Amino acid sequence: MAIKYSELVIEHFKNPHNVGTIDNPDAEATEGSPACGDQLTVYLKVDPETQKIEDIKFQSYGCASNIATASIITDLALGKSIEEAKKITWKQASEELGGLPPVKMHCSVLAVDALRSAIKDWEKKNLGKQFDESLTKKNVEKALQKVIYGKVGVDIISLKLVKYIGIDDENNVVIELAIGKDDSFLDDVKHEIMERMEKFDNIGSVKIALV
Amino acid sequence: MSEKEVYLDSCKTTKLAPEVLDAMMPFLKNKYWYPGSFTSIGTEIAEVIEQAQQTVAKTLNTEPEEITFTSGGTDANNIAIQGIMQANKERGKHFICSTVSHPSVLAVFQGLEKLGFEGTYISANKDGYLDLDELRDAIRPDTVLAAFTHVNHILGAVQDAKAIRKILDEADQKIYLFMDSCEAYTKVPIDVQDMGIDAISISAHKFNGPKGNGILYTKKGTKIRQTQFGITRVFKLKPGAINIPGIVGSAKAVELAFKDFDKTIAYYRELQKLLYNQLLSRIPDSILNGPPLGERSPAHLNVTFRYIEGEAIMMMLDFENIHVDTGSACSSENLKPNYIMMNTGRTHEESHGSVRFTFDRFVTREGILRTVDVLERTVAELRRRSPLGKKES
């Protein structure tokens, strides 16, 4: 079956909005990495009084949908308050673009992730907020909500593909996945899980078992 | 898309040459008969098929009866590989293939492994050349077949069939050599006798022939079992309906490709050099993938543009009616980077930003120059958007 982009994706890819950097940004965040095939950096300028996003820019290393989703989330966030911008979801970003092919849904997740990380960066710096980013079952589950199963374009938690999350005293993590060993997306899902788990400080080994 | 099409993806498929269509038309419209004996219509078609076999045989330095027309390259791969493995299974169940073979060949071997056959996959170096020491080590007393892709479709490396044959001949038993020459045929000279090749697969649509038409060469005396069964009118290994317009079209495409073979190859080399020189001089941080120009397939170039991603490049070119291919994971169905790039020691990033350009006889100098113009703009624009590579500039 042919994978096709919507006209809006094509338009945002051809003429993306808010590309570039901000000198002395109030906050910034990078998600993804060249080794994973896509990377996005978001820069923010926030009015300290109103807490509104005055300016937002992005730089993207990635495919057409990566660029298009970055373009749309920066459009959606511009002019919004920090609290409003936090509520932008990857599903919303995809809908605003007239939908994304399932295999490309992870681009929308990356875009929203980069936006939320930039907002967190701002909250840490300006509001002194602390975030619980420790290695807990709850946080692992939260991280796995960002792993998309490319065949259907939905995250592995919503799809109930994660059957068990275990963390032992030495911070070794076991994740049981209900995905067939011959599934063509298995490697991608594993890769994404590892990428998400690497972000936890002091994490031990990560074992992904198929059940 | 108002601009004239520039199609640089012959390794995927090519357009039908007008002369090929002209040759096929009478057999689609009026000469719809089947081959047979005694009748005028039957013998006319039988002779047309014989003529087509002769045309192909001449280009491979072999005999017409060793040529079978199939329904594509994959069909030819299956008939040859499965047929040889099945026919010789009392002698052995081991085959040798490589980690850089074409997916259509690997798929046949994966199928055979499920049936109890065993394989050794030898590796290749960074340019895509097979490790011949590994080949030597891989040979077992029960090895029956070695099968390789002649021209690597991603890196353009031309495997040395003669050197492979020499190593296979060091074994105590006969080891058949099969070459998937779908990308090699019409681009590099193939002499099956000189190279010691026992079977070859060819695909007509890679050189301006009709789609769904393949050619199989099997050396006389090769122990091969039928894998398809039905009514055998002409080809023992390929029973069933005979695609006569396809056979005629394939033979015409062969004839056209070999009419001025040396001249055509020189033309490909000129285009390749032009594209390479222009790209590397005008676009910084471009890296050639695969062997240097003089060594690689003349109709093939693969370049990585650093800091950006290939699907985006491919789409930008598509907007301008220029068509190429990429090794980017983003353009694959399951988000995996190209396995040949990864198996030859490249990084995900190098595979990701790689673009493959492959030629047929309709590619022009003007087309190449327009491609470079558009690429120069595209790469600059995508790099402007990219967070990578900034510190170095």
C-alpha cells in the first residue's frame, strides 16, 4: 500500500514556518539524535510577565513529516501561554496536518516531545520547578507512551503491547513486550525503547523480552 | 510538474523503449498465437522464441537452449536457486550467500532455511566487495551452491565472478555459482564461460524492457530440479502460459542494449563522471559511497549528503520531476536504515543521507546538470533547517 502525505504536510515541508534559531533563547531542548535518524531542537522566547511564548524556532534533521510536524507545533505554540502550550498533543499536531501515515506518527511525538522539553527547561530556569525524572515504573511507562508502533501509528502503552515493567534494586529494567519476533517493526520499537530508557540517569541494563 | 522528467532510478525500473513497444505490438494485436509444430502460425511463434533465445545467448557467450524466459528476475532467482538446492540435496544442504545480496535473493534463501537448508552469509568490505577469504572459509563438504548479486544495487560494486569461481573450484566437490545479474546485465560485460557461472538471473525492466519479464541462464549439465509444474511447451523450468509479447520485448531490449555496447558504457561513464564531479565540487560535505568511479558499475552513483536526511532530499527532487532513490530509514516501510549500508560499516546517519542515482540510455547531460542545480539548492535549504553540522561551518 502506498504511503502518502496529506497536502498540508507537503505544504509545511515545502515552506516550513519558524525555522531557525533564537539568539539567547529563554529555553531550548533537543530530542532525538542523528543515530536514531531524526533530531529536533526547539528554541523559546517567553514573556516573563504573561508567560506567553513570544517567539519559537526550530531546527530539524529529519524527513518531510519531521519538518512538517515541527512547523505545525511551533505554529500552535506561538502566542500561547506556557500552560496552554503544554497541552498540545502529538495527536493534535497530526490532526492539524490532516493526518500522518502510521509509520510517520513518531515524528509528531518527537515534535511535541521537543516542545515539552523546551517548556520544562523554561520552567526549571524561570520558575525553579523540579521534575521527578527518577527511574520509577510510572516514569518508565510515561516514557514508553512516546514509543510508537509504526504499523498502526499508536503508542505501545495505549496498544497494551507492554505487558510488564520491572525495575530491580540495581536499576536494571525488564520490559515485556507482546510483539511477534518476526514483526517487521520490532527492531524499530526496540530501538525507540532503548533510546527512551537511556535518558534515565543511573539506569542499569535494559532487557526487552517478547511474550 | 512542468519541468521535463529526469529519471535516475534505473536500478528500480526503467521506461519501456519505444522500439521495444513497437516490437511487441504485433504479438499483442495480431500474432497472438502459441508456438507449435507443423502449422504456419505455430512455427512462426516457435521461431520467434528461438530467435529471442539466440539474441540473449549471444550476449552471454552461451547457447540458445540454455536460455529460459521467466516472469521476472525474482522468478528466475527462485527457479535457479531452489531448483539447484532441491536437485542436489542428497549431496548437501549448504549454500553460501552474502550479507549484501539483493533482498529478492536473500528472500529465497530465507525460504530455503525454513525447509531445512543451511546457509553461510559472507560479508563485504566498505565498498561492497565480497570478502573472498570468508568465502574460502565458508566452503563445507556439503556446500552445493554459492549465489551472489553481481553488481551491488546500493553501492555499485562489481563482484569478481572469475575470482569467486576459482575459489569454488578449490573445493573437492562441484559447487554451482549463481549470479543475480539483474543490475549487472547491460552495464558490465558478462561471459558465462570465461567467468564460470552456472546460472544467472536477469530482469528485462531494468534495461528498458517490459515489466514482469525475466531471463534465466542455466548451464547445460547443471543438476536442477523443476520447481514449477504444468504444461511444458518450450521451457522445461518454466511451464505454463508463455508471455510471447514479453519475450519479444525482452529480446528487443537486449538487442538495443548491446547494439553499441562499448559506446553506451562510455556514455554512462561520461554521465557518471559529470554527476560526480559536479556534486562533489558544488556541494560540500558530500561523500561517495561504494568503489571509485573507474571500478564501479558505470550506470551507478551513490552519494551521502551529510547533516540532512534522504527522504526529504528525494521528495524535494520529486517536486521538480527528478527521480532518485535513498537509503534513508524514513523512506523504508519499517523505519530500518538500508541493510547494505549498515552491513558495510556505515553509520545510520551516512545511510540516512544517502542518495542513489542510476542511469539508463534515456539519461542526458542536460538532465544530470539540472539534477545538480536542484540538488545544490535542496541541500542548502535542508541544511539551513538542520541542527547538525553548524559548528563546523
